[in-house]
Amino acid sequence: MSAHRVVRLAGDLDVAAAARAAREEAERCGLSRVEAQHVATAVSEVAGNAVKYAGGGQVELATVERAGR
């Protein structure tokens, strides 16, 4: 099963929403809370840079299954 979600980025609230969505998706996929927070932190950094340096953009979150994981 593949989930796909897009979060548009225009400001800080969108960066927070993207990080939250990434954490939720990571936990849904079975990652621990700590691992999910690592994913959220990475997404927050990339999304923040997109807003700061490119004036916005979007984050696309999708689950990918590889070798049964």
C-alpha cells in the first residue's frame, strides 16, 4: 500500500505542518518515535530551506516498501 501526501510550503506554519505530517507517516510505517522524529527533523530542515531560500515549494511524502520493509 502506498500513501502519498503533498504539503505546500509558503511560510513557517507550513514547515511545521510538513514536519508533523512526516512524523505521523513515519510512525504509521512502524518507525519508533525517535526514528520518526529524525525523519521529521530532516523534513523540517529541507522545508525550512525551501521557504527561506526559494520562497516556498512543496514537500511530497510517500511510503516506499523495499524488501518487505
